[in-house]
Amino acid sequence: MQVRDLRVDVMEDWLGASAAWALLALVPLALAAQQATLHVDVKLVSVFVNVTDRNGAVVGGLKREDFALTEDGRPQRIAVFERQSELPLNLTLAIDTSGSVRKDMAEEADAARRFAHAILRSQDQMSLLQFATQVRELTPFTNQMSQIDRGLGKLRGDWATALYDAISYGSRQLGENPGRSPRRVLVVVSDGDDTAKGATYAQALDAALRNEVMIYTIIDVPIEASAGRDLGGEHALITLAEETGGKSFYESDGGLDKAFARVSDDLRTQYLLGYYPKDQERGSAFHRVQVTVPRAAAEEFNIRHKAGYYIDAAGMGK
């Protein structure tokens, strides 16, 4: 009996030691896993927000604590807040020169020139596109007004309208610009009548969202009678602006100079909200963002911002 008990004790001691060594062998793996978790690269998401009251007047003076932000319905902590962003502006101006937009190009170029001179600062960059049958870059990204002026002098007309090609191309160029900034803006002057067989509306919107581009549209309606207007095209321009956090304006409401001035004013009165995603929904490539001002009634403020972002968007972490 004593020999058997001794063998049992030895066996228990051996098993205990083996278990202990097994646990010790797992410690480095656990530490490595912990270190990997601590070093997860969480990207900052930037959301530019415009707030106006029910009369359309800009609501200024709001503070960080006035805003609430959710991603896919999950509350997020606002880590970055600016009342008026001083971040550099990367802007592309895309002008429709097709036959459907019967406008004096000299007048159009002059209005665009005044807009460029008014909005660009030394830290900003601007490029110029024209689109008709094809999309053509007239001026690459620059902050030299002389280059922009020369580009505007090269506007030439054609018949078809490659609108969605222009939006897709302009969005990709903004995302790929080496000096890119989170403030990427595409200003489109068009009637919305896409007649070229190229990119679709869905592809244009996807390109804008993936490259974190805000679209502003100036709708130039050559035919006022509803029977001859492309109302679907106009609606597409309005929706593209809404989905990306921009805004649409009609050229007929005061002329091109006033429309350009409204774009400039809108860009100058944006709040910047930044957050690091927490409890992010897994398996989703696109994440929806919602910004509210909880202390205000839902109908009191109109709050504009992008609908969301792709996890591999060009602006992530920039």
C-alpha cells in the first residue's frame, strides 16, 4: 500500500508539473496577443458638418458637447472638434461644356475665375476639368492662380455629356493627389443630363464616397419648361451632393457668381468632428455616420454631412 501511494503521489506531482509548464508555455503567446491588441491601428474618421436653422441661416457657436455622433447606430466619442476648419482645401472644379448647356463660355469662365481667386489660400490646391463627350483636365492641382486662369481660357464645347465620368474621374484624382487633405471638394457645374455611355450614377457616388469627396453642384438649367428639362438629372445632382455632405444650388437663383459665393460660404462655415471608431461593426465595408444636436428639436436644425465612409477610403487616417 505504501508503494502504491508513493507511485500515486509521484504521478500527481508529475501531472501538476506538466500542467504548470504547459501554462508557462502559453504565457508568451498570451503576451504576444495582448501586445498585438494594444497596437491595433485605429484610423481617425473626419466628418465635416454644416448646421443651419429652419430659415437656412448658419448656426455658429456650437460646442463639442452640443453634438452627438454615431457609427452604424453605435455612439462614438468626438476626439477632434473645430468650429471652422483651417485644414488645407483640395478642390476640383468640373465644368460642363456640352451642347445641352447653352451658356456663354466667357461668362462661365469669368465667374469660375472670380470664385477661384476668392476661395484659394496659399495652403490650398485646385484643379480644373471640363467635360462634354470626354473628360479633359485643363489644369492639374496647383495654387498658382495664373495656371488656373490659363486653364479657364481653354474651355471648349462639344455635344455629349460625360457627367458621371467626370465625377468618377474627379473623385479619384482628389483621392490620389499627393498633397491630399481630408477636405476634398468637387464642384460640378452642369444641368445633370448625362448622355455619354460611361460611368453610372452608382459608380460616380461610390467613387466620391471611397475618396472622401464632398460634391457641390451648381445646376445650370437651359430649359425652364418642365417638359424639356432633365428632372432626373437634376435630382441626381441634388442627391449626389446630399449623400457626400455637400450642397446643390441653381444657377437661375441669382446667377453663377451668387452660386459660387454660396459654395464658398458653405465651405467656410463647416464644423469638423473627428473620432476613432469604437465597437465597429465587423464584416461591413461601408459604415453609416449620423450627427445630431440632441438639445435641439429635430425640425429646428438642418444638419448636413456625408452619409458614411468605406473602411478602405482614401481619407482614412489622413
